[in-house]
Amino acid sequence: GDLLPADGVLIQGNDLKIDESALTGESDHVRKSLDKDPLLLSGTHVMEGSGRMVVTAVGVNSQSGIIFTLLGAAGDDEDDGRDRKG
């Protein structure tokens, strides 16, 4: 279960299966291949196989970074409303 630290596109793979439950909630492992589903997302885990990818996004620009930013922004708005007086 290696954690993928960045988003990317698969360029070479060997029977690669990814656990995307952290992002999608789906418990089934997703088979990745060059021709059918080459996108790899940060925050997911490699469960079987191996591969190489070209990194397309890291940090706040990755899919998991965008989700965390949006969740943080929603939390900040709620906190701001409670802290105001008047």
C-alpha cells in the first residue's frame, strides 16, 4: 500500500490496482492501464502491481489538495460567522 504523493498520468504499468477509497469512498480496487484509465490521484494507495507516472499536480493543486482546500474554506466561513459580534 504505497501512498501516491501526487496526481499523475500512468506511462508504464504492470497489473496496477489502486485503492481510491480515500477520495471516492468506493472500496473496490481500481485497475489502471495505459489505454483505459491512466489517471492516478494523490492520496490513493497502490495495492497491487507497479508503474511509472508523469506527475501533473502536487500539493494544493492536486485533487486531494483541492478537496482539503475546499473543506478548509467551508470550515473558515462557518467559524467566521460564529466569531462575529453585532
